[in-house]
Amino acid sequence: MIHDSRYMTHNSQGMIFLSCILHPASCILILLLLASCGAPRYGYNEDYPKYETQPKESPKETPAPLETKYIVASWYGPDFHGKLTSSGEPYNMYANTCAHKEYPFGTKLKVTNLANNKNVECTVNDRGPFIPGRDLDLSYSCAKEIELIGTGTGKVRIEPLGRDMRYIKYIKYSPLGGNGPFTIQIGSYKDLSNATRMKSSLEFKYSKVYITEAEISGSKYYRVRVGKFNSKDDAYTLAKTLADEGYNTLIAPYEERI
């Protein structure tokens, strides 16, 4: 038997109407069921706090942009082994890492020595080089793999391969609070040379970078800070950029420099 779908629809509506007359409670239940069927299965809530304390969920790697550059590379080794990089990681001359002036920390690069066509993959976790005419500082391990140790410097081709998003940092807030003005602290070091190097790293891209001294429990610390802001909103804007780039960031009360 072939059923007319239009008849079935009208008949169903009649049955619902009759049910509503005889059983009001049943009518309410049916209407609730119909309403739920019309709603989307999954909700989405973008109600994040005004001041983030951690980065939003991100994939561990992002697709690489279509960008190839030809630059001059050098390398650094034993003199810096074990010292802190600008990303906060200790420099390991035997790991496949490198220093670049602009790429966000965690950026993965394929570096090819144009003299012999040998290549290596490395992760940006530091800032540099600080010598004019050089664009990339390779770890000892990377330089050895593409035979750059002997020459010291050489022309290379770099190709971004994506980014490890775990290098994105949290934005923290000083427990001292206050009503302003505020500043952004990037690091606090007992060794002045570490603070000076961090300051130089930031100055590749940012202005108003300075160092202050603080004494805590009899020990002297050198704090690297950026800017002076009237409100947390103003400080947060730059702090978010720095944290996304991979710097440790702390929004703290501004202290006049002596």
C-alpha cells in the first residue's frame, strides 16, 4: 500500500491536537520534545575572562607559511652552553635549535647550506645574532650537520615548517596589584649578563626596554621590563603579543627607575 505523506502529516497534527484537548500534560511534554529537536546538538561558549591566565587550547603545530628566504647564518657553541636563551630554555649546543631576530619561539625551520646543499631542521628558541650582517645563529649541532663549523658563517636558505605552539606562554599578574601605572616584566635574573642579553633580545623588536634592581632576602636581582602603562588593559595588549611570541610575561606595578 502507498501512503500519501501529506495525509500522514495532517493526520499526525490532528492526533496531537486531540491529545492536547484530552491530556494537557501530554501536550506540554510533546511541545518540549519538539523544541529540543529543533535546537542545535552542541552549544558553543566564547565567554573567556577579560584577563587570560593561560593560552587558549591550540594545536601543537601550525601549518607552515609559504615563505623562503636567503640569509647569512653563523653558529654559537661552548661559551653559551647551559645559559638561558630568550625563550627561557637553557641553551644546549647539542640540540637542533637556533636563534633568530623575529620568528616566534617554537618556529621550525629547514636550513640549507647553499655551498653544499646539506640541510638540517631546527627550532627557534633564542634571539640573535647580535653581530651586524648575520641573520641566524645555529646551534653547534646544526652547524656541524651542514658543515658550517669551519667557515663560521655562510649563505643559507631557510624554509619555515610550522610552529610548536607549546612555546606560547601564560600571562601572569603580580600579587601586589595596585591601580597603576603598570609595566611588563619579562625576566628576573641574579646574573646581570643574562638580564643584559634579554634586554638586547627584546630591543630587536620592542622599545622602552629597561632593567631595574631589586633585593630579595639579601640577594640582588636584575629585572627586565618593558613599558609603562596607565591601566591593565593597556599592559595586557602588549603582554598578549609577547606571550604569544613565547616570552614569559608578568604584569606588575611600575616602579620609578633610580
